[in-house]
Amino acid sequence: MPSLKKTLHFLASAWCCAGGVALLGYGMAVNWSSIAVDCKSSNGTGLGAVTMGLFEAIVVLETCPFFDSENDIKVMQKMEGVSLVLQYIVVAFLVLALIGSAGSILITLYNSISNPYETYMGPVGLYTCGGCSVVLSFLAIIIYVSNVHLGEFAVAWIRMFATPGELSNTKVTMELGYFLVLPYIAVNLLAILLVYLYVHAAYTRQKEQQKPTEDAPKEIMMY
């Protein structure tokens, strides 16, 4: 059976991973960005906006150009070309990150009740799963924000409903779902750190116990 100290470290790490899964799972279900443009026409100036999640979006028009409207769209169905490919990559990376976090939970729980050898089911497995989750989720938010800022899909969606209005002055705002990835990354790093601190302390203690006799005081070596 593992020591109490080891059990506490690995259980705390498991709780961090579980909290990260909850954060990312919720984040993937809420809005990630808002894109707004000024809409000009002979009727005056209005506003067109897209509030967008990973899978669904809402296009809202305010006197753009002549009337108000609200339209729901499916993101994957309306995106095209490079933007669609990047969106699929973002979703795939986040799903893989969740799988990595699930692996981290299983490994930490297993280590909290047992003493596996130094294999993939030990701390190395946690470092691998947790590290992959951190890297993939970080890449996902970088790709997403680049896609939103550089892609013209949101303006195209607004134009689809706002014709013949003139659209200008695009503004992009990142929403809650996007920012929840950051604490997800943080708790995964914390989970890795908790296990690393235990492993480092255990390794240091083991090395101290294995010091050669020549390092012992001379008074002890005389007996």
C-alpha cells in the first residue's frame, strides 16, 4: 500500500484533473467569441453581430440595413475552406485534451491506492497525459483566436442576412469559453507539479539513504 503522503499527493492531483475536465467541458458548450460590425445603408447606421460557440452561432442584426433580426446557424455547416479545417482542428485538439485529462485521472487514482512500477502507469504516464493536454489545449486557443481574427466567415454570415448593407469596422471580443481554457491549463500544470514534488522528495530521500560509507563521519567508520 502507498504511504499517506503519496496518497494525498496523487488524490489532490486527480482532483485537479477532474476540475480541469469540468472547466473545459463547460467551456466547450458556451460562447467563445463575438464579432461585431457597423452596418451602413440609406436607412442609417446599424449593427451586425455574431455570437459564436464551437458548434453554434447566433447572427443578430440591429437596423442592418432596414430591420432587426436574429438567426441561429450551425458553425460547421456554414464555415468553408481553411476556416472550417481550422475549426475542426480546434475541436479535435480539445477533445484529445479531455481524453488526456481522463487518462491523468485514471493514473493518479491508481497510484493513490497502489505502487505501480515506473512504467506508463506511474508518474511518467501522468506527465505524458497531462503534458499532452496542456500543449493541445494551448494550441487550440492559439488556432481559434487566429481563425476568428483572420477569417472572414463571421462578416460573410452577417452579409448573408444584411444585404445590401455596407459592413465595416469589425470588432472581435473573446468570450467565456475561450478564457476557461486558461484555468484548465493551469490546473493540469498544478496536477503535474503535485506529483513531481512527491517524486522529487522520494528520490532525494532515497539518494540520501544510499550514500556510500565514505561519506559517513570518520568517528562512525572507526567502529
